[in-house]
Amino acid sequence: MSDPLPLMLVGIGAGLLAGLFGVGGGIMFVPALVFFAGLTQLEAEATSLLAVVPVAAVGAWRQHTYGNLRLRPGLLVGVLAIGGSLAGVVIANAVPERGLEYGFAALLVFTAYQLIREEDEEDTDDGDDDR
């Protein structure tokens, strides 16, 4: 990595998205680490896991100061996700690099589809509750 500026901008952007929407870390970090830092898909995914820790911690702390954090559901989901994360790491290290790239691309396409679908449903809802 010769120029850290692109990664610095991605870090700021991902932090903004994480604070604004509760998402963005991995979706932005992984491609940025591949394209700007020259990491492999597997290295980028592993590095992204570390990068989201401070983002999530600071975002959760700030939301807590506004009274928005619900500790019990957050801890329940987080603790249960540990097992999934352990399994995911094993799988990620067992499949070919190209499989990870296709899998990540499929996740991005699915996420985009879900966002578009939800927006279309909101546009067709005229607010009438005649049911």
C-alpha cells in the first residue's frame, strides 16, 4: 500500500455509514482492502473483522448516550453470532479464493436487491388502511 489516503477515506465513509445506518463496515472495508491495499479476498475479510470492532464499539457507545442501545438483544445476537463467525472462518479458509469473491459479490447483489425491493414496496403503499 503506497498511498494510505484512499483507505483513510474509506474508513471515514464506513464509520459514517455505520453510525448512520448501523451497517457499512464489511461492505465497504472488504472491497477497499482488496482494491486499495492489494489484499486477497480472504485477507480483506479477515482484516475487515478487526476493523469493524472499534467502529461498532464507538457507535454502540454513542447510541447508548442517546438512550437507543438495547443491551440484552444486542448481546444475545452478538454472543450467538460468535459460533457463526467461528464456522464462517473455517469455511472461508476451506473454499477457493474465487468462491469467496463470488459469495461476497452475491451478498452485495442480494443486499442491493433487498433495498430496492423495500423502496418499491414503500412507493406503492399509498397509506390507505382499508383492510
